[in-house]
Amino acid sequence: RYILAIESSCDDTSAAVMCNTKVLSNVVATQEIHKQYGGVVPELASRAHQQNIVPVVHQALAKANIDKKQLSAIAFTRGPGLMGSLLVGTSFAKSLALGLNIPLIEVNHMEAHILAHFIEDEGKEAPDFPFLALTISGGHTQIVKVDHYFNMQVLGETLDDAVGEAFDKSAKLMGLPYPGGPLVDKYAQQGNAKAFKFPKPKVDGLNFSFSGLKTSILYFLKRETEKNPDFVSQNINDICASVQHTILEILMEKLKMAVEQTGIKQIAIGGGVAANSGIRGKLKQAEADLGWKTYIPKFEYCTDNAAMIGIVGYLKYQAENFTDQSVAAKARYAIGS
Ligand code: ATP
Ligand code: FE
């Protein structure tokens, strides 16, 4: 079975060809245009998807060495995401499925981030049910209890900024280019995590909040640079290490709480922030100290990509869970709805 998958929810245009659970190709065109604006500009993202989608799909088919006539189904991201971006992928997928007269499969982007763990990848083990999924990306922060492929429940999520945004906005305050997350990680590795202390938000239950952290960093930097204009450049490693430490403490506290509440010690991490070296270290430590078993997919399956849409496409194909041509993109689309 060959399935073509299309992802266009935010600022990456991606197409993948799957052969069952195996990825034959996974092409991602990242839109560079947003860099100069320090964040994603929805109108420009939509326009870039329009330009990219045909060549990206062609490339995915060519790399997989598959003719479109061999495809069994088309899977696409229906939501959540930017409406203008989602419309491009949705319309394209609908037209192609109609033209080829093959089934159409809609995919929830957040479920796909979680189910990416089931992509066949040499040497990687997939988690057993039930497990807890922590999705940490530029747009989302969620802890989800996963009982089965399509039986999952959000236990907690962010009430304001996502973790990736917390990294990027903190980086911006330090004058680092967008997206600053990877740079914070890089500098943090040479810094002292205890050098500066930032308050942690008080949020009940398993929900998160990151907007307060950004504000306290803003005031902290303002105060320090008034005393010493070179404060940031002289202390960049320590500031990054301290900021990252605070963010990771928040994540780990909530994860521990979720483990206590559910008794589930299998933890699967996804989303772009899963690339962070600090979180990887903390998880390894939790394996040793707390008996957790943790799973992190290959980086290219953590950030936005069509292969994760493709694995969900395959699972839905197996279940004959198809959608019809009346389907519309959904900017807000909760897991399990
Ligand atoms: P979403 O998936 O919610 O639509 P997105 O596409 O913006 O959002 P991803 O591509 O999954 O998110 O992840 C990008 C985010 O990950 C950015 O905020 C980036 O700064 C962050 N990030 C990437 N690498 C690291 C790292 N090593 N440390 C911290 N943050 C990182
Ligand atoms: Fe995503």
C-alpha cells in the first residue's frame, strides 16, 4: 500500500510517500521568508505553500520512485493550524484524490505528532499502550494519555504560550535570531543553570503557562542592562542555561505529576523542542532514577513533517476510516474530536 501524505499546517510544506509503516520519502520545504519578521506571517505562509506544494509532492513521488497511479490513498492535515496554510494542503489533497479516484484521509496534526512514534525506524522501538505523550513544539504544549491509536485524552496543555515560543521569545529578548530555541540550547550547554533564578508559574493540575516567564526575563534583562550595558553578551551562556533550566523544571514537574496520577511510566516525547539536549538529559535521568521508559523519534519526525501524517494515514487506511469530498480545513481541531 502506498499512501501520499501532505502537511501544510504552519510554515513547512511537506509531502511524504509511505509504504505501510515505512517512509519511502519525506520532503520538507521550510519557508525562509519568515526569518526576517521574527515569526511566522500567516499571509506569506499561505502564499509560499501555494508555490511549494506541487514541486514538493513531485519530489516526494520521485524520491520514493512511485508513480501517482500506484497510490492507494491521500492523507492530509485537516488541522489544527493556520487557516490559510491548511486550505492549500486540504484543497490540493481533495483535488488529487478526486482526480485519481482514491480514498481521502483527514489527519489531526496533534495526533500525528504523537503517532509519529509508530513510524518504522530501524533500532527504534514504538511505545506500548497505554503511554503518556508530551508534545512540545512552537505552537503546542500538551500532555496526552494515549490508550490506543485513536483513543487519546488531553490531560493538560498550555494556557498561553507554547514551550517553543517560550524558548524563541526569551531568545529574542537576548537579541538572538529567530527561531532562537536551538541557540538557547547551544549556549546553555556551556552555562551555569543555577546562575540566575526565574519564578515558575503556579498553575493547577497538568496545565502549563509560559507567558509569565517571558515577562520576568524581560524585566530581569532590563534591570541588569541598566547597570551593565554588556550584561547579555557577557553572560549569554549563564542566562540561556538558567532560562532553559526553568523551562525544563516546569515540564518535568508536570510530567512527574502526570505519571503519579495515571501510574503510566512510558513517556513519548514529540515536537520540535524534543531536540533540546537538556530535555533529553532529564529524560535519561528519569529513566535511571524513576524507572521511566522514554521514547524520542528521529528529529525529522519531531518537527512538522508529512511522514507523521502518513503513518496516521496508514493506520486510518487499515481501519477504512476515510473522509469524503465535503471535508473542510479546521484551524482549531482538538485531539479526539
Ligand atoms: P507546531 O508543530 O505546534 O505547529 P512548529 O511547527 O512551530 O509548531 P516545530 O517545528 O515542531 O513547531 O518546532 C519548532 C520549535 O522548536 C521552535 O520554537 C524552536 O525554537 C524549537 N526548538 C528546536 N530545536 C530546539 C532546541 N534544541 N531547544 C529548544 N527549542 C528548540
Ligand atoms: Fe507541529
